[in-house]
Amino acid sequence: MIEVEVKLPIYRRSTTEKALREMGFSPLDLIRESDIYFTSDFHDFMVRDEALRIRSSENLTRGTCSYAITYKGPKIDSVSMTRKELETGIEDPDIGRNIFIALGYRELTPVNKLRQYYQFKDVHACVDQVEKLGSFLELEILAENEDSRPAALKKFETILDGLGYSLSETTRYSYLYMLQRKNGWMG
């Protein structure tokens, strides 16, 4: 499974959300996500353009919590954030964190955000309010293989155009990278 994704900063959050709904996107759940990323001296995920994280998700719409470990492989193109993604749920994020630390991994800057999910057919949209960074829009399609990437990017281009944005405004930087750059630390 690969995650075809684009991300861009937005400056008109309420306008963007209204336009998504007008395009047919249905609002789904509002989630508070807290991500703990890991790295080590023996496997530097950022240098390899990979990610290893534990995510805590508090579903504010349903009143539930869930936790997952996610590995993201290196980006596979120069336009989007498309990459292989492996994820599995875990029961206790603290035990997961302690396992990683016992194996020699160390925590990086935490990423905290409030995320409003939307969906239209196979396209997932997230409007994020990222602590210390601002508002962003992510568009994502989960695809079986890389052959689906060009069609997904074309869909994204059409959606962004309808929202008053373009693919050239997207970023390939992760929230983690942006936070670390903002804090002046890239270690």
C-alpha cells in the first residue's frame, strides 16, 4: 500500500473548508493527534527520508482514543509526499515508546495537531491546525501500487485548482521537519 499525498499551508482555513464542502467533500471526524517520532544513531530516519512514529488519536467527535505505530518509507517522487506506509494499532503508547527507547531509539520534537477529516469518493482531505506551525491542507489517496500515483496527482491538481491553490504551492516537508527547522535544530 502506498500513500499518495500532497500538503500545503493554507491562509484561509474557513474559506478552504467551505469550498471543500461545496465540492462534495463530507466532513467526518475531528481528531486531536499527538505524534512522537523516533530516530537513532544506528538508523537516522530523517537522513533516510523515512519516519517512525507512535500516534495518539483522540476522536473528539466520537469520544474515543486510539494508538498506532507507523513506518513511512522514503518519498518516491519529487512532486508529492507519496511513500510506502505500514501501520498497526497498539494498545498502550507508553509501552510502545518504552520499547523503542529500550532498543536505542530517541524521541524527536513532538507534533501536535487538531485535524478535521473530510472525504469525497477515494480522496481524503485533512484540514490541520498544527501547534506552532499554523493551518495546512492535506489531500491523500491510499493506492495499491505506484502505478496509481499519476491519476491521484491529477485529481489533487483539479481539487486544488477548485480551492484556489496549485500543486506548485505544496510542500514535501513533514510537520516534524518544519518544527525542527523552526526551532533551529535538525539533529
